[in-house]
Amino acid sequence: MTTNYIPKSQLDHGAYYDGLCRNASLARWDEVSGTFWHWRTKFGQKFTESISHPEDDDGFDLFYPLKKVERATTVIPMEVTTL
């Protein structure tokens, strides 16, 4: 997708990042699990989902963090949550 993403070593735990993936453009980094969390809507249901960083390519969708967001307008829990 892109090679100009922020490496895992430069991400801050709990911080939000603008980026690229199939289902999200905003995600929150969870250093404990080593994944990003984002809100996803599927079949009318909204829930949080984790997604890997490109350094941990597992063959599924990846989140490419491009820019740290200083003030996120939404809260993304770092756990499975359904609205």
C-alpha cells in the first residue's frame, strides 16, 4: 500500500493515528497487544476491531500509520466493544 508509514518503534501507547487500511482511516495504538484498534461497521453493527501494523504482516488487512493525531474527536477503546 505505502512505504512511508511510521515504524512501530516510534508509536506512542494510546495515541491516535491517521492512516490507511481497508476499513479505517483513524486507529489507536495499543503497545500491550502490539496492534491498532479502530471502529468498524459491518451489517449495521458498530464494533471495535484490532488490526496489525505492517511490520507484523499476517496476510490480513494492515493499518499504515501516517500521522499522529493530537486531538481525536472520537474515543476508540483498546478492547472489543460493541455499540
